[in-house]
Amino acid sequence: MNVFLLLLFSLVSMAVAAVDVEVTNGIFSEVLNEKTKITVKLPLSYTNNKNKTYPVFYVLDDGINTELVDSMNRHLHSSNGANEHIVIGVNTTNRLRDFAPRVNMDPRGPVGEGGGADRFLDYIETELMPHINKAYRTNNHNVVAGHSIAGLFVVHAFHSRPNLFQAHLAFSPAVWWGAREAATAAQQSVIKGVSVGSFLYFNIGTESGEMREVYDNLTQTILRNRSSDLILYLDVFDNESHDFTMAAGLYNALKGLYKYQQDKGM
């Protein structure tokens, strides 16, 4: 593992004593028909600056991913390299079901899994976001980040509900899933000239074969056909495996996001 990744993991492991953290358990979702759990990490300035509003960063697959995003964003903000965000760790009881937009029937993958991404987007849009916007001082700028199958969910959200999030970060998205419906739909959306005014970050590591082929086809199509108000950042990490692409790419993703937000006057 290179020195940069070691630095990233050291950031995650640091105790951040001054952080305001609320863990909310047992919120029942009518959409999902089950109890849900979120982790909320508030910016350091939140308590003392009562008039300030904040963008919200929704991190899929809570746990270490939330710690990674929150720690790196705080580190960059301390050096004037990022805006403060309210960071929301989003949990799920079945990530394949909730993050994959279609049921997989390809025998090379987990047959019969998936199909609940639209319902999970309904949960985020109609229950989670309204709860966060009511409970905290937000400014209607929402970011979503996910890795692997959660990255596929980010791609699906990008094309199916282009105005729900203003920035999308997909780390090694599993665009090979099923019959590649999410990748195809995203390509068609961009080719049709749908203007979303969004920030989009993709990366890939040492993945090869069909996963890399589908990923390359998707990103190159977006690169060639995107509207002028879609800001696209692409990263390739030839020496990092699938498991490390979120850690490897987060710095570039957050720096690009900050520039995009600055250009938007945030």
C-alpha cells in the first residue's frame, strides 16, 4: 500500500473529539417498511455559527466510509480546500437489494439479488432528506457517494433523478450488474442532452475484463456527449485494487467538488 493510502487510513483512525455526532436508531420507514439507522456528523462550526447553513453529504455504506469522507473533508477544510458539510452515513439492511436497480439474472453474479434501488431512492427523497432538512441547517446542495454496488446506485440516481443530488461520486461503480441497465440508461440520458448542472466523479482501479469494458464505455460516452454544465472528473488507479479505490480517489473527488461548489458561489 502506498504512502498516500496510509495517510488516508490514518485520518480515518484519528479520534475527532470535537466532532458533534448523533447516531439515530429505530426510525421506521414507511417506504421500506422497516427500521432504519443513520449516522449524522456535524461540522465543527455548527454549534457556534447559528446562522450558517451547510451542504449535505450522503455517504452510502455507513461505518468506515462515513469516517473516511468526514475525516478527509475536515482535513481539507482546515487547509481551505473544502467546504464544511453535514455528513450523513446511510445504512441498509440489504445492500444488494437496496442499491441495485434491477434483479440480476446473470449466472455469473448473485442471481435473484437486487431490484430495490428505486424504492431506496424514494426513501431518501421522501423520508430521509426531509428529516435532515427539518432537523438541521441545510442549504439544498446534496452530495451522494458510493463504492462498488453503492457506486452503481449513484449512477442510477444520476440518470433517473438528476435533480435529487447536485453532486455524484461513484468509486469503482459495479456497472456490470445484471444486463448493464444502469450504464445503458445513463449513456442514453447524456446522449439525449439532458442538462443536469451536476458534478460527477468516477474512478476505477485494477478491475479488468467486462467490468472495465462496461465502465470505460460508460465514462467515454459521458465524456464525449455531456452538456456544458455537467462537470466530469475521471480517475484511473492502475496500482490499486477494487477495495481501495474509494480511499485512493477521495482526495481528488473532494478537491474537484470544492472547485465546482466555488464556481457555484458556495
